[in-house]
Amino acid sequence: QVQLVESGGGLVQAGGSLRLSCTASGRTSIINSMGWFRPSPGKRRELVARISGGGGINYGAAVKGRFTTSRDNAKNSVYLQMNSLQPEDTEVYYCAAKTRFGLGGYDAWGQGTQVTVSR
């Protein structure tokens, strides 16, 4: 019912920046929260950033102060501005959405976009 497509990943040197975009299509009216995740050995997945339908924002501890997320409902898009990137940030980043037909979890996922930070 909802499809998500990420873009903006790439290769950057440590200390550099990237801006990720995620555009939703389909029944976008049923989307509540949208978030960014990356794989984590200890957590299966790690929260990077989350923005609720009402505009509330949360960040994972590892990225707080370096990343910012924003949302443009008119464009059905969410963004992740990634500053002061570190090699430890190298990972595939996924956009996800909670819909009203889910049971509290993220039930729509994008294909992922690769972020690589060189030393």
C-alpha cells in the first residue's frame, strides 16, 4: 500500500556530508512515523532518526548532533542530512514507515542506499 524509495548514498571522506532522500508513493495518507535505520550486529537494526506524523523527532545516540531529519508531507518525502560522517557510519541506510494498518512497527521499507565513509 506504501512504497518507499531512497536515494543520495555514496562515497565520502571522514568529516564530509551526505543528504539522503526518501520518497513515498501509494497510500501516503496512512503513513504515521517515518524513520531511518541501518543494520547493527547487536540490535539487528539500529535507529538512526525518526520523525512522527506530528513532527516529533528522535535520533539514535550514535548520530545525535551530527544528523538531522526533516519531512515534507506535500512532497511525500523525508530527508536525512548527514554531517561529520565517520567510517563507523558506513552501512546501508533504509527508510521505513509506520502505517495505520501496522501493529506499531515499521511495515513499509525502502530498498536501501549505501553510504561509505573512507578514512
